[in-house]
Amino acid sequence: MQQYRGIASSSASASLKSRNELFNQEQRRQRDAIGRIEKIEVRYLGLPEDVTLVMNSHISTPYNCAQHLSEGHCKRAALALIDGSVHWDMHRPLQESCTLQLLNFNVTEPHAVNKAFWRTCSFMLGAALQRSFKAEANLQLHSFPGPNIKSGSFVHDIVLGAQNWVPTKAEMRAISAEMVKLAAQDLRIERLEVDQELAKEMFKDSHYKSEQLPSIAQQNQSRVTLYRLGEHIDISRGPMVASTRFLGKCTISAAHKIANEGSSDAYYRLQGVALPSGFSLNHFAYGLLEQRSQKLNSARLPNEPFEEQQQMQLS
């Protein structure tokens, strides 16, 4: 990977800039379209005590509710639970009166927040990979399968302009280091739902995303859900945790070649394992997790027909 690592090409930078401008424009358009602000009652259930908050419909988020409670709530809450059944991004505006619970990694039933964390790790890995390769690597992000915690690894599938890439341990550590850098930046993870035509415009330079969009939009009334951290934007139905800072110890542990793509490219599956920030394991126990995460993840492969991929990221 040494010959590939470095700053992205000017054309890739231009595409990234254009995608972010469109994201910002649509974000502003949706905010401006709210019109008259309606008040909603959000009944917070949890410590130190249950309380009713008066918030703004389509503007206020679970994170804004946490701000009314304490700094500790803001720091700990990774995901929200609405009306006892709907898991909701911390920075996604609330639409109507509801009950609200703030979930962290120490809740009694952590499956949902762990799943959101795993999904966020896959999303972050895409950003880390884009930071790690030079233009001549011809890196294309394909997709990331839906999180399966029992598999032992989070995943991001890519296409590279090399059919014989076998990364060294040092190169894998370099990608892991990019993940840690993203965590240190404490980047807010934003969610935005857009129509299919705008999504097509945003990803017009991405062959694989363009192929996937019709199927994704068909499953969601011609809408596509996007997520952004920093300048990195990708497609996922979510939810995800509130910020990159929830990533603690992390190892990108394996890169499996899946298949050749055309005459010069190939599909690769990048896999990793991570702990939420604030959690620690001894060296031996974490080493076992690393070993387990190296085994090829059994999620549906990127070179299989997209329409059949029921477990896609797009999860």
C-alpha cells in the first residue's frame, strides 16, 4: 500500500467538495421548509428523574434534549430510543411528541447500541480508507454489509485498481491509525434523507453507488438516507452513534481479496474489530478478538447481485 498512500487526487477532491456542497444545500433547504415552528412535548425517561421537555418539532434532536439535562448526558448518550421501540440518531430532529430514552453502552440491553456502533465503525472505515490511498490506487468504496456483532468483525467492501494487493502489518496499522485519528476529532455524525435524483447527482462519479441507488430508493419510497462525518458521505439506513469519539481501541485486522473485477481491478473486504471508548480488555483477551475478526466475514459478498443483498449496509 505504500505506493498508494497519500493525498487524494484533485478530481476526487472536487467530487468530494461537490458532494458536500449538495449535502449542505439540501440540509439548508429542508430547514427553511419547516415554516411555522410547532412545539412538542418530549417525555424523558431516565436518570436522574423523568422530566417533560418542551422542544421544537423537526428542529430539536435527542442531543438537544440531553443538553437540557446535563453535560454528562451529552457525553454518554450514543443513541436514542423513541416511544420505547424506535431507535433514533442523536442528531436527527424529532418529529412529534414522544417519550425519549438516552442509550449508552452500559444499558441493560445493549444490543441496539452495539449494532449502531458496529455500523458506525464500518462507515468510519470507509472514511479512513479514503484518507489512506493515493489516486493511482483507484480506490472505490463499494458498500458495507449490515452489522452482525456475532460475526466478530465490522466490514467495508472496496474495489482497488490492483489484483494482487496483500497489505503488510504496517500498512494495516496505518489504516487503524486513521480510525483512531477520526475518533480523536470527535466528528458529529449527521443524517440526511434525500430524494433519489439528488442522491444520483451526489454519487454520479461513483460507479458502484450509482448502480445501487435505484434498488435502495425503491425500498424507501424513492428516498435515500445519507450519513456524513467530516467530509465523508455514504449511504446507510442507520441508525449510527452520535460521534466518532465513541470509537475506542480499534484494529483493522484483515483484507480479503474476494474476486477480480474486469482486467485490472479487484474486490477486497476490509475487516476490523473495536471497543467503545471507555472500555478496556487485557492484551490477551483483545488479541483473541483480533484473531477472530481476521476470519472472512460471512456477510453477502460485494460481487453478488445488489438486488439480492438483503443484508447490505444499506442496513
